Amino acid sequence: MSRTPPLNSDAQLRRHPLLLSIEDHFKKVRESENGYDRPTKRAMADLIASRSGLAHAVDFANQLFLAFMKKGLTVTLSDPIERMSREQVDHRDNPSSRYFYPSLWQPQRPTVVHVGSIVFGLSIYEISEYVEVKSVDKRLVRLGSRPERKRVAPYRNEWVMRADMPSGRLCLQVYSPYYRAEWVQRWKEDKPGDLVNKIPSIVKLLIAEAPGLAEKVKLEREKAELERQKHQLQMAEWKRKEEERQHLKAIQDSREQLEAAIQTWAKVNSVRAFFADIEKSAQCLDGVAREAVMERLTNAKELIGDLDALKHFADWKPPPVQGGE
């Protein structure tokens, strides 16, 4: 009885840890109008595909990630502590100025491969083609994919249009996720499956490009640090000028308030002198006339109100000492 010898670990089919059970997450999807799946889970590998193109996308991603592993390069989701940006995905085979609404799934964090001291961002997406479609049950369907007898519109409101639809071909987008350190490369399939043969050269290229990107990242970080320091100096100068402006305004406001208090004091003294003179003159009148004048004088004092100049002076706010609290 013959026995098949056990396969060694390299020969066995393996799945990269980042892709384990990823198909299960694509079962919980919101399918967009143009056929691309949008999983509800976002913390997973950056794969964008239609339902029919998923297996091909996962298979290519697995072969790519394992090829990185063989070179000692780790593929992970980016560290949430580090600020890394994801390159936008334009799934169109021939990008143009024509407006399109991508409506694509986006990961919570970029998928990255660690090469030396830096990382490259990885996006694998199914390319779309601009083809004739019809709307069927609120979904766009390629005209050529419908049975011949159904290609003619059975309803008046069903018309032929053109839209970007998944083609089954993949594109690998590798990019720099670092702020201002721009670098991006794309590899497209001419036909489904021919991108796998390019994996060795892709891995080799990224290893060769890593030192250059690391230097670019270093220069941009140094530049950003100089800009940050410059900004801090500008903010400190602005703060100094603003404090000076506020100090001068406080002096001006205090001066105007003091002048108003002095004017009030002069007015109070004038009114007091007037009332005192009326009261003195009233003493020379007979009883009935004096009482009438004194009653009118009381009404006048009530109308004028408080004549205490000290209260007005107490309300005056002296200018703050510059540099003080």
C-alpha cells in the first residue's frame, strides 16, 4: 500500500495571516450600484473587488504577501499611532477628467509592507471598464452579460447607458503613506492572472526603492520640523504683538474712563453748587414759598440721582502693568 509523502511547509498551501477568513467579511457587504463589494468591516487588508473578482484578488494578494515574507518583509495594517495616509484609488482603466463617483470601500488603516526603516502602502483593486450597461433591479448590468432576448429593453423606462464596471483584471498600487513624501507605482493586468509573474520584480523594485524613499521621508520630516519651528516663532511674535496691542488698548480705555470720571466729577460739583445755592436762597423765603421750593428741590435731586463722585472714581479701572497678571 503506497503512501503519499507529506508535503513540507514551503510546499503546503498557505494563507497570509492578514488574509485569513477575509472571504467571510466579504459575505457581509453592501454591494454598490456598479458591482463593487463594500464590506462592513474596515480593519482588514486593502482589497477592492466585485463579488466575481474577489477570489482572484485574494489569491494574488496572498501570493504577493507570501513573496514579501520569503524576503523577510512583513505585511501588516499600519500602526494607528503613526499618521499615515492612503493613496486614493481610481479604479478606471483609463483615468480622465470625466466625473465619476467611486463609491468604493475604504480600509480603516492602510495595508503596508515594511522594507527596512520605512513602509510602502499597498492597495489591490479590480480595474473597471467604461462599458454599456442597463439598470436592472436598481443595479447596473453589463449589456453583454444579459441573455440575448433580454438585451432589448422590456420596459419603456429602461435605457442603455455607459458606466465604469468591474473588469476582472487587477491593479496593484504601491505608494508612500508618508506626508509629502510622494511616491506611487501601479502595475495593471492586461488579462486576469498575468500580474502574478511580475511579483518577483515588484518585490525587488521595492527593496531597491526603499533607501531613496527613506531619505525622502527624512528630508520631508526635517523640512516639516523647520516649518513647525518657524510657525512657533511666528505664533510667539503674533502673541507678543497681540499682547502689546491689548495693553495699549487697555491704557486707552483706562484713560477714556478716567476722563469720563473727571467730567462726571465736574458735573457733580456743578449740580451740587446749583442745589446748594437754591437751598440757600430758599431760606430767605416765607414758610409756604420755602416749602414749595424745598419740595421741588427734593424732586430735582431724585431726578439727578447719585452725586457721589467717589463712587464714579471707584469704578475706574487703572491700566494693567505690562507683563503682569
